[in-house]
Amino acid sequence: MDYISFSPLHVNHLTIEGIYSLNKSTIELAKPVSAVIGPIAAAALSLLESTQQTLGLSMNQAQKSALSSLIKGLDKSRDGELGEIKGIVRTYIRSSDETKKSAASTLHLFLTPYKGVASLPINIETGSISEMVDKYKSNPELVAAATTLGVSTQFVNLETKNNELNDVYHNRNADYAAHDTSATDVKPAVIAAYMQFCTAIEQAHHYTPSDTLTAVFNKMDELRKKYHALEGKKGDASGDAKADN
């Protein structure tokens, strides 16, 4: 009796997204019949599911930090406070009230170096605003000008929201560092699990054949042929060793 093996597929030559997709399709076709493919193949399928879940998490397909949406909201609110300060300053810089016009000119000159700060990356904007607020608070002339224009509260709010965003930002990064594993780091284990499952199905199909195993084998082989055509198309093969299962 001839030993029938799967069509060649260099799994390492697929992109990470390609490996994830291949495994997902493989699991979906094998899972419904896991009880009848034999204990070794079933155990290999369980391992493949586990490593696939880890890969999905590392790709952020199954998990995103809940802090990200909070950061976006805080950033928008912080930018709103800064925008309100600038808007009031612009309004009074043409005022007929010389006292307010002078105060507006003082603050306008102070704020000019920070033009466009709201468009900077979040962490860089945070540092710039922190620097701006510190300079403002240490300069009695600027504090007096803000009091004259009635924007003292906005400066306080700006500092509070900037500090809050900074705390949340660092907490999110710590969360990522603690819980997320690089998809590239996970890739070898996922490939190994896929190869082991393929080997288990080949052996079960050869030594304990059944209509169910033949159907699973044929469907998996069709998947391999499909993904064989995608090998290396997005440059994922760079630096990888060949996997010939």
C-alpha cells in the first residue's frame, strides 16, 4: 500500500496573516470531526488551536487594549482645552480694551512656538504641553495675562487632562508589554503545530483509513495547494528556514 502524503507547502514562506488564515481554515474543517480522527490527531488539533489563539492575540485580532479608546477621548478633550485658550487669545488680540489686548499679545507670543502641537504624536504632544504649562506657571506675567483674559481655568484643565492622558498612555504601553507577544516570536510554534497536525492526519489516513479521514485529508490538501501559490508574495520568507511539511 502506497503512503499518500500532502502536497508540498513551505509554510515559513507564507506571511503571518497567511499562516493565520491557513490555520483558521484547517481548524474549521477538522474541528467538527475531531472525535473520530483518532486520539493523536485530536491532540495535535488541540495544540494547533492553542497556538493559533496565541497568534491571534499577538496580531491584536482577538484583543485590543481598552485603554486605547480612552486615550483618544482624552487627547480630543486636551486639544479642546488648548484650542479654547488659543481662540480666546485670538479674540482679544484685536480688542479695543488695551489691557486685554496687551494680555492677549503676551499670551500669543508665548503660545507661538507651540503652534501645531495638537497634530504631534500623542506622547510628544504630552511632553510639549507639559513644558508649556510649566513655563506658564513659573512666569507671573503669563499667569496675570491669563487671569485678565479669563483663561486661567483652561490652563488648569489643560494640565490636568495632559497628566491624566500621560498616565493612561503609559499604563496602556505597560499592558501591551505584559500581555502581548510579537507575532513574529509566535510564528515558529504555530508553524510547528500545523506541521504536527498534518503529519498526524497523514498517518491516521494511512494506518486507520475512514471516509471521514479521507475527506479531511483531501480538504486540507486543497488548502495547501491554494496557499502554495501564495508563498513569499509579501516578503515573509526573508530570513526564514524552509519548512517542507
